[in-house]
Amino acid sequence: MELGLVYLDLPIILSSILDGKEDTELRKKIEKILIIGEEIPDTLIIDAVIAITSRECCQDIGWVIDGFPNTLKNAQESESKGFCPHLIFEMYTNPQTMKERCDLEYEQDLLATRTLIEDIWSAVQLRDQRYLPNLKVMREMFQERRGIWFILDSNKSKWALKEIAVATVLKAIERQQKYLDLKSKGMAAPIHDIGLLISHVQSCIGKFGDYCPVRYIDHEELWKSPTDTRFTAEFEGLFYRMSNEENLQIFLQNPNHFVNGQDMPKKLPCHLVTADLKALFPKQLQLQGYCPVTFCEGPPGFESIIPGKIEFLVEYNDELYIMESNNKLEKFMRTPEKYVNLTLPKKLPPKLCPIPVLSLPLVGFLEQTVSTTIQDALLTLGRYKPKHPYKSLESSACEFLALYLKVKNPKTKEWVRKSYETKLQQFKEKCELIPFITSSILPLTPFNNIKLAPILGPTSEITDKISEVIEQNNSG
């Protein structure tokens, strides 16, 4: 291999144990199981993997193991016994490409007169049914606990995959060497993607906890940092999380400035959920429930005295505050001291009390519920001016309004609304019959004698319209 790593897989590992010169208890157990024809248990396989990867040749130049671990149980047990890979590659191939490669391999076996597997694709699918459910949980385990899982798109050529894998390994080696070098010199070192356990980082977190020391020391802001290792650094055996890459670089340049700075306050703001408020009874909301951020930063007057919302509840210094919005909540969480110890004016705006719509008088109820829809319906009626051939103007207008309101009712089911849309369209077509016929006939004498004018459309169209009018009269 280009990197000179020792290539391993489970058959190679077991052969090395059996063919080796060491007379170990592990070798005897594996031989005994193979002689009686039973399957080697996972516990012995894990012991074999650890034994081979611990050999001097593997420790000196490194190793790569193919296809292990293949279950979550193997991953957890091997990690508990000290099996700690620095990188894990997942090679993903879509089903179509995989089937094409299986067919190609079958053709090559056929030409080479090797032992054939009649249906390679079915065998691969059967293996995937067992392997893929474990793959997801293993990915989550290694990514959450160490951040060393990388996905390769193996639909690409093997040469492209080789370049990507080699580049990733070289970058990982460079990061680890940089980390060890900086640590040996007593300097702060970034720890992203070097395989440290997240639980270990959390157990050795510095005095700033999840807050960014750069934002706190230089800007006096309580800025929470991401809980992964992207912007985390180690200094003097403790870990410090920064809010972004820029602050990470600032910390790395002069960590003593921040580590030896002032300590975090003993009490920090805590965002609570609504259910927590009941448990804190009889504590009262500060500022009578008005938003402290809006009151502090807004213009003078009633415009700045805005009630907060209970979903933006914060406890700070054993006192409760509620904010107007999520943006105001974030501001309070970062600089709470700026918004406490405020005093409201003696004269306050009247509190907004919601009034149930059903308790309003009829005119108020209609205004708050259907006034807009009725106004739109009346405007549409005025523009359209419907007149059914065999109904009065009042009846035509009432039917048009009824159908229009049915169509615009937001609480009506979709299929009901569609039905009334069809009825409304049919009603419009009936109202257009008389205007269409009369527009095709012009009065020519003062004695109201009627004479057919030149027909605008085919004669059959006028006949059809007249027939429709007669049918409506008969049906009415």
C-alpha cells in the first residue's frame, strides 16, 4: 500500500494466530472450536484482532483492517478492551452500481473458470440485510463518541477513492502530530478529529464549561459553544470550547490570558420550559412579566414596555424573567447583568386581556370572524352582477353569495369545496345564457319588432343556448 500500512481482515488475523509460533491460550481455544466445526465466537475474534494489532509490526507502521467491527456489539466490546482505531471509513455504493459490479465479477469468474457463485447479487443483498442496521448505530456511536467516521462515495473509481482515503489519512496524521507536538511544548492544541473520546473531553472540561472563554473574557458575554470538538482545544490537561474557528485561533495564540482570567459566575441564566414554572411557585415574574430586553433597549415610553411570552422563560439569580421573542432571549442569556435591576415607571400601559370571540355581541363576532370573507363576496357580486334566467335579481344574488361563501369556507373539507366550486361555475354559466343570446339579437324598429342580426358565432351555438334556457324553464 502507498502508506505502508499492514493490511488485515478477519481471515488473515485468524490465520496469523493459528500459523504463529506463539503457544497461547487464545490459539488453543480457536483450534479447539475449529476442530469440532463450530463458529468462532465474537469474544475470541475480538481478542484475536487486539492481539494482532498490538504486535510490534502493526504498532510501528500502522494497520488497516477490513470489515471489522461489523456489529454494534463487536464495536462496543472491542472498544472496552482497548481497540481504538484512529479513522473509520464507510464505503457507500448505490444498489444499481453494486448490481453492475456483481454481474461483472460473475463474468470474470466465468472467463477465469473459477468457482462460481450462481447469484452474487442475492448473496450481497442477504449480507446487507444483516449488516446495514448495525452500520447506522455503529456510525452514530463512533461519530458521537470520537468523531472519526468518514463516508466515501464508492460509486467513484477505485483510483479516486484511493486518493481521497490517502489524503484523509495524511490530514489525520498531520493533525495528530500537531496535537502531540503542541502538547509536548506546553501549548494549547486543537483536538478536532484526533479520536479523543467525547466523554473524556466532557469529564476534563475547563472552568468555562460549555461557554466560550474568548467571548467571556474579551467581550463579557456568556456565549455557549458547540458540544462537539470542532472548536475545542486542550491546555494543561483541560479542554476549552470556543464558539467558532476565529475564537479558537485567538485562544491558541494566548491561552494563559483566558485560563488565568476571571472565573465564571456561580449562577448562570437557565432557559426553562413552561412546566418548570409550576414547580417554582410561588416565585413571581420580575418586571411584572414585561420583557427586560425590550424595556432596556427600546425607545422611551410605552413602546418599550411589552409583555413577555411564557415560552421564553429564564431563571437567573433565583429570579424569573420572560422575554418577548427568541432573539431577545438569546441577548438575555449572553449578557444577563445588563437587563436585571431595572425599574418600571409608575405609570404602565393597560394590559392586553384577550377576549373570547364567542363572548362578543353579534356585530363584533361577525367583524372578527367573517367580515373579510363577506366583504370579498359582496365585492365579487357587485362586479359580476349575476342574473339567473328564471330567478329574480334578489334570488340570483342570494344563491351566488351562498355558493361563493361555501367555496371560501376554510374549515370545509377539500372535496366539499371542490363540489361547491363546480356548482358555482355551473350557476355562472346559467347566468350568462340570457346576455349571450341577447347580444346576438339587435332591435331594429321603434315598434319593438325583433329581427335577427348577423350571428356572432355558429347558428348551432345560439340554438344550443336557447335549448338550455328552455330546459331550465321546464326543469324549474
